[in-house]
Amino acid sequence: MNKDVHEKAMALHQWIVEQEVVQEYQKYEQLMISHQELKDLEETLKQLQQKIVQAKHTQLDCCELIQEYEAKKKVFDHHPLVYNYLLLKEEVNTLLHQIQEDINLELKKKS
């Protein structure tokens, strides 16, 4: 990578991490990582998903497992920390997608 491209990439990186939405997202990401109750619930959801897949694979009735999963998933998704984290994650993804589109547009202009 030439020096000019590297410098522009570093400037873009710096601009991105300075954006309020990115900083807020990173704050919530750390809160999610350090929240043991949510980590445990997320692990329970993963285990239930595996049990559901296994039950379907062996053609066992998994209605109760699905109901349990859906109830726990609703609790997880509606936790304020998770809800805000997911909203911010989507906003950051939208920002990054827009940056990618802008870069691609500029590259096409120079081609």
C-alpha cells in the first residue's frame, strides 16, 4: 500500500472512531461484554438453538423447546442494554455501508 493511501485510510479510521454513534456503540459493546447475566442468557439461547436443531434432525417434537427459546429470546431482546446495543450496531453498520458506497463511487469516477 502506498504512503498516500495508507495516510488516507488512517485518517478515515480516525474519523470513524471519533463519530458519536461509534463511540456510543463501543460503550454498549463493553457493557454487554461485562454483563454476566446477559452473557449467561445468551449462552442459554445458543444451547437451546442447538437442542432445537438436534431435535428437528432426529424428528423429535421440539415445540416446548421452541416456546422456551422464544420466551428467553424475548427477554434478551427487550433488555434495555441489548436493545440499545442492537440499534447502535445497525446505525454503525449503516454508516460503514455509506462510507463503502462513497469510496466505491469515487473509485469509479477515477477509473
